[in-house]
Amino acid sequence: MAIRVRLKELLEKRGMAQTELQARSGLGYSTINALCHEKTERIEFATLEKLCEVLECELGDVLERVVDRRKPRA
């Protein structure tokens, strides 16, 4: 099981660049870029709140739980 960040898809769907999200949210470009490229292992609640506020979406739009059906359960 893994958590996938869908930020890049959300930005594309809204026609918004990472730099615009940075300007509107106050988040750092490196934070946004890492999330867009799924290069992060954790995310602050405050960051999630800002993303949802600016993108006018819910947590489930930003994060997705992906179940790896190939791995047997323990």
C-alpha cells in the first residue's frame, strides 16, 4: 500500500503552473515541486490545508491510497 500525491494532475486540470500555486499559497517552490514529482515521504497538515484552500478541493483530491495487489498481506 502506498499514498500517491495527485498534485501534478490537479494543477494540469486547473491550468495552473507550480509558480502560480507558489505565489497563491505561500508555499516554497521546492515543496511544491517535490510533491508534484512524488519525491517526498511526508507532508505537513498546514501544507495540505493550503493546497486544498488554493485549489478549492478536498484531501481526497490531493492524496490517493494505492493498494499493491501483487504483494501478499501479512
